[in-house]
Amino acid sequence: MKEIKPCPFCGGKGHISSKEIRYIGKNYFGAKKIKMGVQIICGRCKARGGLATGEVIYASYQEQRKGLEPLENGAIEAWNRRASDE
């Protein structure tokens, strides 16, 4: 995972926030498919970065979400790009 740059507005530390947008269904193996949204939010001033969305497979038997890391990296890239545009 990439490094999250400080907030371009206040210099605060950003953190990853993910949210389930909607349930899509189940795949062939019975694992849930969910549309997820991921963005970076500043812990100090609550500024938000761009929203990265995509399909994630939630394998409850393994307690993990496959496909979430690329979304996290996309949200970090959007945040860092905005932070450097200052």
C-alpha cells in the first residue's frame, strides 16, 4: 500500500475510509459480491479525497475482502495527487 500524504489544507493525517455501497449478489462459490467505495479523509479538518469504487468479493469464511487493495491504492493516488496540486 502506498504512503498517504498530509492534508493539503491543514497538514493533518489522512486515513482510509471504506463503505459498502450496494450488494451485487453472490459468485459461483457463494461469496458475496459488493460494490465498495473507498476514500481518504483527513482526521483533523475532515477534508475528503476522491472516491474510488469497484466490485469486491467478500469471502466470509476467510474474513477478508478480495479486490479492496486496488481501490485503496486508487483512493490514495487521488488524495496524493490533490495534495501535490497545492
